[in-house]
Amino acid sequence: MNPFDLSGTSAIVTGASTGLGAAITLALADAGAEVLLVDRREQSETVEHLREHGKTAHTFQADLLDPGAPQMIVDAAIKEFGKVDILVNNAGIIRRTPALEFSEKDWDEVMTVNSRAVFFLSQAAGRDMVKRKYGKIINVASLLSFQGGITVPSYSASKGAVAQITKALANEWASLGINVNAIAPGYMVTNNTEQLRANETRYRQITERIPAGRWGEPEDLAGVAVFLASKASDYVNGHVLVVDGGWMAR
């Protein structure tokens, strides 16, 4: 048997339209999972890619700033697939402003999308998973789950929360057959880092510190996501797996 085979499983991926979410969606689908693509915008590019590879595209539009969105997303997946085997909490936003100027609105919105929604999506999916004593929850954390960052106080706080939510849920749910883990990407080429990459000095400084000598691409998370979503990771619980080209080792 192939422990990485996801045939017969169903998954939810939030923030599936671009970047990390799109790459994770395609990887899970290629491994055999049926995936519900969730985003607040249209997901035409990811949908087209799935169809080109003979996969069925299931989509659901939702804004995680809406407190009712987590339950609506899980309900939609259960209606579509009959169950939820895999949840990938990938959706996230970032606001770059010095701490002395940071607004309450920016703080609240980042914390709502990046941490509140992670918990309540996990709770809603967990209620279905526990019925079958099986489930895989994968949260997308960050290097800033470990470090403070610069001019991103709410993002750092929210990603610290993601790491702790991961560990807290693993403590409660590992004995129920649910694996809760996280991926902590390093500096990746995504929309969230566009402003940072546009700063030539910061871009050079960051690149020089990465032992791999390059920023990560969304596809660098594909294999990691399949591993954490599959039976190959059945004894991995509460782990925050860093995928950073060696940044944290330096």
C-alpha cells in the first residue's frame, strides 16, 4: 500500500485561489483527494488547472471575516462529499505598518482571519472527524510563529496563535484519531510577500540569510502537505514543520 495515497478522502483548503493554497490544493488532488476550494475571490486559475489534469473542481466562496463562515464551509463540504477527512487552514492576510501606527481595524481583521477562523474551522471539522475517529488538520503557521518580524505585529501574534492552537488541539484530539499539525513556511514568493520583495535592501538581506540561497516557491509545500494529510503521518501530532530553506537553522 502507498501510505501517501489520498484516494477516497475529501479535503477543504482555504485560501485556495493563489499561492500556497493553490499549490496545496493541486498536490492533494494529484494524490487522489476530492478538494473543496474555499476563497473569498474567484478561483478560476486553480479550477482550470484541476480540470486540465482531469480532476473535478469543487468551489465555495466565503469571507473568513464573517463569523459564520467556518460552519458554512464545513457544512458545504459535508453536503458535497458526505464527510471531511482533511482540513487545510491556509487562508491568511497581512498588514504591514509600524507598531506605533497600527490600527485596531487592521489588528482585528488579521487576528480574525489568521487565528479565530483557524480554531472555529478546526472545531467544525473536528466534530465531523471525531464521529469516524479519523481526520487530518493542517494549519499554515509561519516563521513568525517563532520570531517577531518587523512592522507586522498582528501577523506575528496571529501566527504564534496558530502554532499554539495546533498544539492545544493535538493534545485533545490525538487520542480520537485526529492528527493536528502545522506547516511553517519560510520566505515564500506569494502575494503576501510582494511588498517585502519590492524592497531591494530587505529582499537582498533575507536572501543572503537563507542557506538554500533562494526564496521558497508554493510548490515547495506540496509534498509536505500530502505527507501531513496522509496515513504516512499517523503518529505525527502537534508538530510545527518548518519549510524554510534552512532559515531557522542559521
